[in-house]
Amino acid sequence: MTVDWRGRTILITGGSGGMGRATADLFLEAGGNVALADIDAQRLAAYGEANRAAGDRLLAVTADVTRVADCERMVAATLARFGQLDVLINAAGVWVEGPSDEATEAEWDRTIDINLKGTFFACRYAIPALEKTSGVILNIASDAGLLGNAGAAIYCASKGGVVLLTKAMARELAPRGVRINAICPCDVETPMLEFQAATYGGGDPDGYRKRLLSIYPQGDRARFVRPEEVAEFVFQMASPKLAPVTGAALSIDFGTTAGN
Ligand SMILES: NC(=O)c1ccc[n+]([C@@H]2O[C@H](COP(=O)([O-])OP(=O)(O)OC[C@H]3O[C@@H](n4cnc5c(N)ncnc54)[C@H](O)[C@@H]3O)[C@@H](O)[C@H]2O)c1
């Protein structure tokens, strides 16, 4: 039996990003109400334009998740439009890398504020509404939240934090009927990966991509995860039928974190 998403509401932060859009596509297709929150108003508008057929079922909220007031406002706007919240997906995030002894305070603050603080405060304001629907939170963490990644200490700290806040909240929210899980993908073909290769590839983005793929156990068959594959996983994990799954950090990473 498939879940009937009609009348249910999904709020996605980072909603105009690669994984956010792919996930929104699936929930819209399934008949759900989708609220997309993102700092990038232009890309939100472009998604709305491309999905005009969704009509009133699609809401765009320009929001900066580093601002606690914006986290509160995006939840309030979602409830004002749709009346309930069933799923919160935290997909807003940024990548940063480089030697730790060259890192700046600005890099630390931006990464931790978006990836970790933003995730926490989106949850914080969504919890009361999710309690009413026995809803679910899915936090997009990373394989870098499970294993140390040389040259990405700040990003790892942010995503490791997301994994552990997810587990702590799972214990806290279980008596209130709210589930929460972390999704931990490896490299996904999204604008973030393009940004990484362009910014940190030393002028050789293809070489950067090859270096990433060289640690995958698939050898010559290695490829990056597609955003649609993460979206499918998230969509399935949001199902109210998966009641026992809470507090998990679920890998979608071709086995890169499974061992050596
Ligand atoms: N792409 C990868 O390889 C990869 C791998 C593992 C985990 N992740 C994580 O998955 C999530 C989704 O990333 P993606 O690959 O779709 O990247 P993306 O860059 O396509 O999307 C990220 C979105 O977050 C938004 N955002 C950034 N700062 C924000 C802020 N302050 N407030 C609100 N929105 C903000 C961006 O505008 C963008 O739309 C991120 O948390 C990322 O860290 C990505």
C-alpha cells in the first residue's frame, strides 16, 4: 500500500538546491503540499515557475536558516498556508575545505551556522506542529558526519553535530510521536559538488572529481550519487509506515563508509 501524500505537508530547507528540488519533485508528484525555504530567492522563483502546475500546493519562502527568526517564520508561513506540517527536511548546507591551520573564523561561523545551527532551529520550531501529525524530520547530514575527512574538519564538525543532534532528538521526541533520522550521502551530483570542484580543484575540477571517486570501492565503475537517488531515499524514509526507524544515521554512499 502506498502512502497518500494528498493533504500532507512537507517543508524543505535548502529547497532550491540540488537535493531539495529533487525531493520536492517527488512529494509534489505524490500529491503533497510542499513548502520550499531557501536563501536563494531567484532559484526558488525559477522552481515555482517550472512547477506552476502544482498551483497552491507549492509555497516558496525566502529564508536564511542562520537567522533563528527566519526558522520560526518559515514554519509559521507553512502552517498559515497548509494548516499542518508532516515532514521537515533539512537540506540547507554549504561545503568548506582547506588546511585547518589556514581556516578563518568566518568559514567556521558560516558553516556551523548554516549546517548545524540552522538544522537545529528549523527542528526547534517545527516540533510542536510535527507532534500534532506524528510527523518526521529528515536531516541531510553527510558521510563526512560519520568519518573524518582530511582537509574538511569544519564541515565534518558541522555534519557530525547534525548526526548526534538527530540521535539526541530521537530519544527526546519519541514519547511525543515524532521520528527523526539523519541521511548521510557521499558525493552527490549537485551544484554543491560543482562548487567544490571549481573552488578547491586548483584549476583542475575533473582531477578533483577523480580524486573523490578514487576512494569508492566500485573501482572503474565508481560514479557519484544522483540527487534523484537521495530524494527517493528521503521520500521512502518519510513514510509514516516506517515507525520503528528513528535516531538512525542512514548511509547512501556506495559503501564508502562501510569499511576499508
Ligand atoms: N552534494 C554533495 O556531495 C553532498 C554530500 C553529502 C551531503 N550533502 C549535504 O546535502 C545538503 C543538500 O546539498 P546539495 O548537494 O543539494 O547542495 P546545493 O548547494 O545544491 O543546495 C544547498 C542549498 O542550501 C541553500 N542555502 C545555503 N545557505 C543557506 C541559508 N543560510 N539559508 C537557507 N538556505 C541556504 C542554498 O541556497 C542551496 O539551495 C547539504 O546539507 C549538504 O551539505 C551534500
